[in-house]
Amino acid sequence: MAVGSLARLIHEMWLQSKSGAPSAAAAKELDEVVRTLFPNLAENPLNLLLPAYETLWRVVLRLFVEVHRGPAEWREILSVFLQRPSSDRFRSSRDGVSPMFLVREALRLYPPTKRVHRAVSEMSWVAIDVEALQMDTKVWGEDAGVFRPERWRFIPTDQQAVDMGWMPFGAGCFVCPAKAMFAPRLIALLVAAVGKVVPAGARSTAEREEDLPQQGRLDNERDGYATLNYYW
């Protein structure tokens, strides 16, 4: 129960921070939950939880939904990777799809950080719309809004992907250090682990109609699918 409260409070305070300071009541409740879950931890656990929340779980959820509603082969590919994670299995493909391709496509269609702002001087800022770049039909084709992991068969290197506007981990001197190995593999492992618990026949339900996955591209907003549940 406390774990569920922790996730809910982090999410609520994150949303509040986008329009102003989070409420004092939410901050107090979050502090109480954290102390309950981590009574003997000297370091503030939110220093570890908050970065992971923003940059990881959004894409994990979307990839899980895509895999759950996609071909059975996608679940099998991830299941094999979960049994014995390795670089070879991460790259190994079946019918043109591998765990790496699934993760790359999820990061393209559902970038965790949709927009990046950088200061180039004291008075000048540059804004990059990562989401728009990664859905540009002139680059990715008319099906840019479709989750199609097999497209990555024809983009063999990360540099080629960056040249096409794929930059979910940033680029240049500001690139995320987890880009090369840790983050992509962790995303695949988490989706595979959830898929092992949630059977293929599980059905979805939600308190809000908009939280039920529809055909086409999924909602990539922070509060998307907040009431989505699977049952079996």
C-alpha cells in the first residue's frame, strides 16, 4: 500500500511542479511515506527515485502497452531476453524485431523528455522539440506515428539514428551516460518482467475512458493512463 502511495504522490507533485510549487500537504504526506518505506536510509531516497521516475517509467509503460497489444512474438522475444540477459540476446532478432528494436522504437515514439532547453549565453536559449523531430514524416516516413520496431533494421548505428533526429538521450556533450547500454537494457528487462506477471490474455480497464489504450499512437502526457489497470 505504501509503495502505491509513494508512486501516486511523486506523480502528483511532479505535475504540480509544472504549474507552481507543490502543496505543503502533499510534501508532508510524501515525507511520511518515504520514512515508512526507508526508515534506516541515511541518504534521501528521492534523490534516486525522482530521476528514474521522469526518465524511465513513462517509456516503460508505453512499451508494455504496445507489446501487450502487439504480436505474440514480441512478448516471446522479451521473455527470452529476461531469462538470460546479454548483449547478444538484446540484439538478436526474430522476424526483423529484437529487444533493442522494440526499445528504440518506444524511445522514438514516446520520448521520456519531450523538449530540451539549453542556455547558449546569459541572454539566449535554444529549445529542441525532441518529440517533433522523432515524428517527422519527412524523415521517418508517413507511418512515423505508428509503432513499427522493424523499421530499425535499416538504421544500423546510433549515429545514423541521431542524424535522423533520434535523440531521446540528448546529444553531444549533454548526452545521457546511460544511453549506450544501461538504460535501453533496463527498459527491456522491466517490460519483460511486467509481461511475465501480466498474461497475454489480461484485459484493461480504467476509471477514465481516455486511459484505455486505443488504436494508433498512445498518449505521451505525464498524466496519461493514470487509472489504467489490467485484470485476469
